[in-house]
Amino acid sequence: MYDPRWMTARVLAVCMLIVSCAEPTATPTTSITDRVIGGTNEIPDGYVATPEGLYHRSCVIEIPDGAVLRYDGVVIPKKGAKYKVPMTCSYPVLHSASNTRAANQAPIQGPTISSNAVANPTLSGFLEEAAFQPAHHLLQVTADWRVPTAPIVFAQQTYFNFPGLAAAGSYILQPVVQFGVSGAGGGPYWSMTAWKCGLDGGPCFHYGALKKVNSGDLIHGTVVGSNCIGSICHWLIGAVDQTTGTSFSQAVIDSQYYVQGEGGDVEVKNTSSCSQIPVNGVTYTNIAFVDENGTHLTPSFAHIYGDTASLPCGYLIASTLTTVQDFHNASSDTVSANGGLDGITGCTGLACSGSGFISSISASGSTLTLKNKYGATGIISLHGATAVGTFTASCSGLCTGPQPITTVTVSGKVITLKDGIHTGTITLSGATFGALSMGQTAFCTGLACGGVTQITEFSSWGANGISTISDSHGNSYYIKFQ
């Protein structure tokens, strides 16, 4: 998503470059929501949903798999003759991200409103966005995220989630996961494809057939620019489902400077109930941006909320330098928790490479106190619940110094913590824990799994009492209060 008020225009150059690529198109089993109902389609006649608003159907253009879209509208297919597509749209874009965003771009606090409320009128716009403006234009974004759980109800709505790069007043490049129907097709299941959408009168392009994915699949998305001459660059918009191997990689030759980074955004279309968006939202990890100088950036994201009054579902955005968490629609608003600690806080000097861990958690009353490898302390404050118990990771044999907590599991009112040898518990009163989103924490797969797995973060945010646990292999897990 993009807001032109964040940007200043950049000089555009004109040059002709050609590139092409193609990827396998395997389609795994579809994940279908439990309930499918008719609903009311409030999208105007002739318009279709896209990740950047409602576009007239004539302005949503499919580019064939493996073809290259050039900045002047020339399409270069893998086989056959070149042809030209329009680069302007004769119809206005409705409910676009760029013309509905709030004027205040500073980070703002999301509302603490009960979820599962039914709102009216129907919302078609962005819900949550984490964005930043670098000093130089961008050439790369990569991010990982798991396909969310399917909405409880399907009623003709569409839910988009993606990272991306936006240009000044022109286009956004984005690998997108969607639930529902868009101008690229779809239905009551998850799917993904690449999009290049015009933000100032341009059409919205999507690439080939949608690739089906499943709830819980790990998606690795990329937008990468190379071979630049002035503003003209070869771009690849791609994603791979690392769970199934399904992937796409589509080429664009573009004449824009991409000057805004999107760490992780959520858009909805034709949505009027919290039961139509996934419980707990979506979390992006391992986010990385690279600018024109090859510099790996450390962004501080602005948190921007959409029309929360029209669809009040207890939104909350949380971010670090490499993660964005777009929370919404959790099932409880009677227990809340705020605070936490990551493993690297308190580290100073050249040794601070992100290898820290959580070493102890103790609970007394409404406070959980956490400590990490470097002796730093963090607090999680509970509201509507209390807890008791202490666990400090230790070791046997020759090891010295603080040791890592390696495993966290939950059942009912009890959190069970382990350090590889010892076990401890923290017991909650006044509420129970829902299941951990991925079961037992701290795991990795493949040849890269060396050394000890460690819990590197334990944090909580907001009125829904959702806790986030991260480990040293880049996995994130979530606990919600019930």
C-alpha cells in the first residue's frame, strides 16, 4: 500500500530492457473455511477486488505466466509476438489504500474494542499497515509469513496480506496471499500471486493463474530489483510456499523509483463482520530491506490503521526491526497483557549479533518478570488474570552463566518451560490459555539446524492478551487467553 503524501516525486528515465522467467505451478490441497454463506456483495457493478482497492474490471489485466511486463505496456511472452496493454485506466479506483489512509502518518494506537462485533457499512479498504520511508530508494524486500487460519465465515469477502515496495505516485509491487475472490480469481480458499497495481490512474496487473496454498503454510515472499540504468530496473516479484514447494516468479521492467517499504499489510474487501477475517491475523518475520547502495536497512515501521470504526475487531500492530504482527479478531477481550523482552536487549559492543535468549520467567500476581542472557529485565503486566511460578534455565556439567529456555508449551492454565534438562511451570488464574499456534516451540528442520535451539523473545500485546514467542530458528508462535 502507498500514501502519496509520504513521498516526493523522483525523476524517471526511459530505457528498454528485456528479461523473463518461469516457475513450477503445483497446486496443493485447498484449505476451505468451515462455513460458506451467501452474504451481500456490495462491490459496485463492473468492479473487482484487488490488493490496492476496487478497480474496474477493464483495468485489471492478467499477464501470462513467464511473460515480462515492460514500463511502456509492452508484454513480452515466453513464446509468440509482443503485444501492448493499456497503462491508464478510464475509471476511478474505489476504496484504494492511497486515498483512504488517515492523514496522520505517525504510529498510532489501535482501538481496544470487543471482537466479533458486526459492523455496518461494509468495509473495503486496508485494515493494518506497517511502512517506512528510507533515505534512498529500495531495491529489495523479503519476508516470511504463515498463511493465516481461514475465516470462520465466507460471505463474498476478500482478505489480502503482503509485504511490498511502493513508488512515488505510481505503482506498488507485491507478492500477495488472498482468501476469497479478486480480479485474479479465487474462492473460499487461500491462494497467491504477484501484483503490480497503479496508484495514480494506472491499471492493476496480476500474473498468471493463482497458486493455491493452505493455512499454516510458510510463505517466503520477495521483490528484487537489479540491472538498473537510472530508474529502469529488472524486477522479480516472487513467492515460494516452503511447506509444499509451490511458487511463482514474475518479471517486470519498470521505470519507477520505489521509495516506500511495506513490512506487512492487510487489506479487506466487501467485509462486514469480524468472523469474516482470520482469528489472530498474520505475522511477518525475517523482514529485510536493501536500498540502491546495497545497504541492509533497519527500518522503524510506522503503524497505520484503517477504518477501524466500520469494522471494530480489536486491531493491534506490533513490530521490531525484522517482524510485523498485524493482530485482529482474537476471541477474548476479558484478559489483556502488555510488555515483554527479547534476547538481545542489554547487549553492548561487537558481540551483539542477535544471538541472545530468554533465561528465566517468574510470575507473581499480575506481573511476569523475564530475564535474558545479558541480565536485562522485561515485564509483562496481566489484566484480568494472575499467575504464579518461576523457572530459571540452568545446566549440568561444565557449562557456566545464564542458560536458554528452549521449550514452551501450554495446556489449560499451565505454561510448561524447559531448558533441555529441567522443567518448570507457571500457572494462570482467572483465565486459561488457548492452544499454542504451532504446538511445542523451538524447532527447526533441514541441514542448518546446528547448536542449541533457544527462545529469543517472549512478548504480549493488547486487549486480546496474545503472547508471541520466537525462537532462534526464526519461528514465531502465539498464545491467546480464553
